[in-house]
Amino acid sequence: MDALAETLDAKLRSWKPATAAEVRARVGEVIALADSDVLDLMRSRTREQAVLDMLDEPPAR
């Protein structure tokens, strides 16, 4: 089994049931998006946060 899948499996068994359910739902969403080849069309949260951080910076002189 892939190392990521093994880690996910272990974490799902160790987290609280509500947390594990939320992670399962999110992973399911990512799998569905990957199957539809639309992941490259989505903005990543990291990229979105970087843009928000740039907007919050004081203007350059």
C-alpha cells in the first residue's frame, strides 16, 4: 500500500469519529475532483492565502 494511504488509514483510526468523518468527506471530494480532471482549475487554499496576505501588506513606496 502507498505510504500516504497507510498514514491516512492510521490517522483515521486514531482521530475522534467526527474528525475522521470530516477527513473522509474531504478526501472523497478530492478523489471525485481528480476523477473529473478539475483539480487544476481550483484555487488552492495556500495560493488564496498568499494573495490575501499580499493585499494586507502595507503599500510599497
